[in-house]
Amino acid sequence: MSKTYASAAEALQDKIRLVPNFPAEGVLFEDLTPVLADAEAFRTVVDGLAEACEELGAELIGGLDARGFLLGSAVAYKMGLGILAIRKAGKLPPPVLHQDYSLEYGHAALEIPADSSELKGKKIALVDDVLATGGTLYGAKLLLEKAGAEVVGNVVIIEVKGLGGRERLAGPPLVVLGNTD
């Protein structure tokens, strides 16, 4: 029988696998794979993400490539909403709306289909697994604003503190379900 969790933070505390010195010396990697593989932990985390998105007044869920697709899809299904897959550049056929952004290690870009007329005025909650420097979530916000949507908040499972992500995302609310530290 699977363990029952009172909160997403409790499920995360119980199931996250901590991997020292990965991907580099001195880094403590928080592996979410065991959380996603445990039915009750996964359900509890999805419920927490969905509750946060509902409180933000989301009308559509934006899932960031790639783990945000998995999580965002489950959240959208639970809420009875659609999911917008926000893709890394080059993964969608043209025409696309394109947004470049900076990462801690360089530059990247996100895209959505250019025919985004159904996004105009939509309230979108962005869902992803981890907030680090905030570059990807910030890039997604700029992209959706270009499409005429309103990002009502960023909802993530965990935050890597000390990398400036929270500060970079100043504006829409940020919801972090839990951290193991």
C-alpha cells in the first residue's frame, strides 16, 4: 500500500533523491524521478500544483519544455483546462512566435505556434519542475506577452536558492511547493 501524504512538501521531502556532487563538484542535485514514479507522491504534487494554478485564476496552463509538459498536462487535466506546450526553438513547424532569453550558461529560445489568436487576453499559469536562474520561465513570460496573453503566475516544484531566479521573476506571483533544505 502506498504512503499517503498530507502535502506536496511532505511528499517531496520523503521522495526526492539527493545526489551529491552532480552534475558538478559541490552541487547537491535534487532528483524528482522517485516523486514522479510514486503514484501517491505524484498525485499529491499534481494536486498542489493545480491548487496553486487555480488560486492564480489560470484559464490555460503553460508547460515548459520538457518536464513542464509532463507536470502541466497533469495539472491541466485535473483542472479541466488546456495545456500550451512552450517548446525549445526548432521543435515546431513554422510559422512560430520566437523569444530569445539568457541562461546561466548561454542563450536559448522558446517558441509557440504563430497563430496564437486564442491566447490573446488568456490568463496563463506557467508550470515547471525547478526554478534555478529563472531564465526559461522569464523567456516564456516574454513569449506569451508577445502573443497577447497574461502570465498570472509561475508554479514550480522546487527552487534552487541563491541563483537569482526568484528576483528575475519579479512580477507575477511565484509558488514553490517545497524544498528539501
